[in-house]
Amino acid sequence: MTTADLPGAHWSDTFILEVPHGGLDAERAARLALGRIPGWARLLMRLRNLLVAPFGLKAAPDETLA
């Protein structure tokens, strides 16, 4: 995307990063960065599921929190 594509955009909050592994595409990078939930976040999600269950809200299955 170029500046001409978004003429009113301000680019002051952008950054560029060189990736040392040339074979790393955007999907693989996203999976590496977001693929596993940290233990503390998994614990908070389980707590959330317990707290909302009495109100009839659906909880995410535990296997989705792996």
C-alpha cells in the first residue's frame, strides 16, 4: 500500500522490521506470535468461563485455549 492509496493517512506510528528468515510469511509469523496462549491468560479464561456460566453465556471449550 502506498501513500497515494490513503491520501489522508498519517504514517507517524508505522515501523519497518527486517525478518532474518526469508521463508517466514505473514501467516506463519502470526501463528508463531499468537498460536499459544500464555498460562496466565489460559487461567484467566477458565476463571471467566466459570464466572459467566451461571448467566447462560457460552464458554470456550478448553481445547481452544491450548
